[in-house]
Amino acid sequence: MLRLLPASLPPASALIVIDLQRAIDHPSWGVRNNAGAEGNVAALLAAWRGSGRPIYHVRHDSVEPRSHYRPGQPGHDFKPEATPVTGEMVVAKRTNSAFIGTDFESILRGRGVSLLVVAGVITNNSVEATVRMAGNLGFDVFLVEDACFTFGRKDWAGREWTADEVHALSLANMDGEYCTVVRAADVLRAANSPESHETLPPRSDS
């Protein structure tokens, strides 16, 4: 596993945006952290689109009748900051990991992708499940901590954890073993470096 973010990202570096759908704004989730996460996701998407690197949107298609993520509900739609554009692949999942019940791994392998930059929600749920499995599968994973967010919760002993605490603990459980935790500014610097653009194939308008 790569421990440090490359100074310039390879052309096949993929951006993975997980479950950033309108359902995540429902007040039943409680208090969240990282209010600027969507803005960072939008900036990452713009950088990837500008360079022609691959983008994958993971969409949760819940099978739970009362879930706001269930297809047909308004919450199933992508948030405006993370709406796919033509040519960007959507990977539909029904569990917390994007690799369970999907052909996501074979898609990435078939396209020569080995480095993943991950953003989205929820840090300690679908993001963590996907990152852990990606790391176990041998991908080089960089998790953008300020392009993810989560919510406060109560544990089994009745202790209340803030969203920032839950987020930090989840990151600590992943960093160094399954991924490297990074910040959006560093990823954008690597994505936009002149050396990085020099390695990209020519764009085609056809």
C-alpha cells in the first residue's frame, strides 16, 4: 500500500464518491460534522473532470421500506454537488460496501485502476466498509477526511459521541492499515500539478 500521496497523481487515479444522496440531509440523522464536505467533493470532481481521470459515483439503493435511500424516494437522488455528468459511472449497491453484490472490483481492475481517492458518507459506515475492503483487495486508497462526514451517536454503554469524535475514531481505525487519510487541499494539489497533467493522454471531443 502506498503510504504517501504522490506529488502528482497517475492518470488512472479514480475518484470514488460514496452515497452522497439527498437522503443524507434528512434531520433524523442528527448533528453532522464537516459542514464544508460537499464543497470539497465538488472541488475534487471539478479537478477530476478537468483532467479526464475516472470518476465513480456509488449510489445506495436501499431495500429497507422506511429508508430515505430507497429508490423512488426523493432522497434517492444525488445531491447537486455530487450529481454525475455524462460518461461517469454509477455503481449501485444495497449494502454498506461498494464491493459487495456489485462488479465494482472487476470494473476497476479492467480499467487499470489501482489508486483510489475516496470521499462521501457516512464516514463510519459505507465509507469505512468500502475503504477497508478496497485496502484488503490491494488497492492504494487515500481517504479525504474533509470530504466525508458523519453524525453523533450513542454507544452500547449509553455514552454520547459527537460527530467529530465518531469521525476521528473511524479515521483512526482505517489510517495506515487500509488507507492513508489525507486532506482535500493536498489531493487537489497533486491532481493539478503540472507533472500530473503531462502524463495524461490527450483529450478527445468525439
